[in-house]
Amino acid sequence: MKAVEVNFDGLVGPTHNYSGLAPGNLASVRNRDQISNPRAAALQGLAKMKRLHDLGLTQGVLPPQPRPEPELLRRLGFAGSDSQVLSRAAVEAPWLLSAACSASSMWTANAATVSPAADTADGRVHFTPANLVSQLHRSMESAMTGEILRRVFHNEQFFCVHNALPASSALGDEGGANHNRLCTGYSDPGVALFVYGRSRQQSGPHRFPARQTLEASEAVARQHGLNPARVIYAQQQPDAIDAGVFHNDVIAVANRNLLFCHEGAFVDQTQVIGRLSHALDGKLNLIQVSEQEVALQAAVQSYLFNSQLLTLSGGHTLLLVPLECRENEQVWHYLQTLLKARKGIDAVEVIDLRQSMRNGGGPACLRLRVVLESEALEACHQGVLFSDQLYAQLIDWVERHYRDRLVPSELADPALLDESHAALDELTRILQLDSLYPFQH
């Protein structure tokens, strides 16, 4: 049965701001306290979805999580009404207020790890929401993520949505940002490449925390019923993490049998590539970029490897890169050379995601990849599948509800909470996901 890869992009939430909450994410920290534009951020994200839709790809939308989240602050000792809780936190612990207002669920690459039906023992698509325990502002996402996934992928004949792994640093799980699936065709059994930063036996980086553990990756593989012979675990290069590669998708991306990565992506990289090639029966197509071609620092600054590798009709491969790649002289020169070499990437296209990029999230961060056979695609919730009509509705919705200016000091504004609830309440009707959020009950 024919399968397609669907990109489910996260809608940017109304509280998109630059609080700099993520150590190791250099862009996030560098732009702390800058003025953000939630409206522009959401429109840029929608423009990317529209471009993929226009290219003939199947595209989906996932709603943002409700923010601000006063309940987090109540659990941390702040009492009173919603506005009182937000105001107290702004004075006594601004970083906790920022965590309660983070719009980080927009980066749905971290929402879950996904295994297609062709890879699992029971022939269903399996999802495990990421627990994201390494960061407070992200760790509060997993329960809502699970609810969203269960609403979208509700038919248990085709889908299995697991609970997130236990919330322990020993089982730190960052979802699809540290997972790649390689295959000869989407319908064929694939090879799961799980990338981790640390384990009980192996030390991680020194400067920044390693978020993904080997033990979490192993647990997800077991939970999904993957064939151990078609699972490869690779340790992310600690020096890369210390250079700002907080997730593997900042230094490597795969699509079908093509792996596009920096030479400094993995520990024992030659061995990792050899194992991948063997698992793919020698059909691995590798594009490995040397430090001389693109310095690691340039790769991190431009998010070259956080681009989207897309298979278009006719089998052509498109690399969708952020605007920052064109602005980096070394990266842009490399991409022109790559196209001339015809090594497996047929075209490069630039997309403006400036608002997301300033917080450390590029094209690949904004999407959760889900391979679906035709019957499974029909069985998922149709209200979140992209169309020209839905695009027009969402553009109108954003322009009516979103601010065009927000600084972290404004997160305690009681009006922002009311605006966000009003926007999300209407969004659930647009996406036909009524009563999704706790505030609607």
C-alpha cells in the first residue's frame, strides 16, 4: 500500500516571545529579551506550510498549547486569580513566568517520536510524546501533546499513542529531533537512527547539557515494537553539542535513503555510516559535509542541517533552507557547489522563518514527520489537514488575534491571557477539535 510522508507543523502560539530559556540553544540565548512579533511568526510558519502544500506534498497542522499557563505557577506556590498569579511571578520569579508563557510547542519536531506502520510489530503507526525533562518550559508540554495526538490520530486500528516516558533525567527524551528514519521508499520497512547525547556508561558534553539519553531511545524502540536488527543507536558528538547543536536535527537530516550531515555529527561516525549502509543493503546515499566546506560554527548559525529534505513528484529532492543559509557566504557557496555536483539534492529553496530562527528553530524544528499509508491518512482527523480553504481561515484568524509586538516584560499582562484563550477557543472550531483545552471545560 502506498505511503506518504506528512509534515504536521506546529502553529505558532500567541505568546511567541524571546525569553532565552534554553541553555545550549545559542540563538535563543543571544536574542533574550528582544521584541518578538507573534503575528509575523505565525504567518511565516503558515507560509511554509502553504509552500509545501503548493508543491503537492501532504501537509498537516497541529494547534499550539495554551499559554500563559497559570496552573504551572500555582504548582510552584503562587496563589490567587490568574492575573494575580501572573503578576506575582513577574515580580518574584520572572523566569518562571517566562516558562509558563513559552510558545515552544510550535517546534513539533520535539512533540514525539513516530514509527510508521511498516516498521512496527503490530502494523500500526506508533507515537511516543517526548517528556522533554531537560527544560522546565518544555517539560510541561508532554501531557497536552499526548491529548492532541490522541485527538488527531484517534483510530486505534491504525494508530497507537503511548504515554511519555517517566519524567526522569535518566530517560530524557526529545522526540523526533533526535530520530531519523531511513528507507528506500516510504512504504518499505525503514531503519531507525536514534541519536543520543549521553548514557549511563558514556559521558556527554562539558559546556551544555545533553538532552537525549540512550536509555530513552531504547525504551521508545521497545515501546514501538521495532525490529532490533533495523535500529541503530549513535552518540551525538559532544563537541558539537558544546558548539550549540542541542538536538541532532541541527547537524543531520535524512529523507528516504539520503543522509545529509556534517562530518562532526556523531561519535565514531565512520562506523555509524557503515552500519547504516549495511542496514540499507548498500543503498545509503550519503552527503557528508566537511569542516573545510562548512565550519561547524557556520552550520549552527545558519541551521543548514535543520532544513527540510523533501521528495517531490517525479522523485526529485528539494532542500528547503532558512533565509540565514543564503546570508552566510560559506554556506551559500557550499549549496551552489552541491547542486552542481548532483549528489542527490536537485534543488534548494529559501524560506523566511526569521521569527522562529531567532529563538533557535528552523524549518525542520517546526514539523513532526508522520509516514502514513492511504487508509491511515483517511483515518486521521481530517480537520487538521492543510488546504487552501484552511490556509485562508488561519491567515484571517492570526491577523485578528495575534499581537505584532511582544517583549518578555509584557507576559504578565492579563489581557494577553484573555487574548490567547479567545484565539485558541476559535482555533479549535476551525480545526474541528472542540473542547481540546482545559480552559474550555
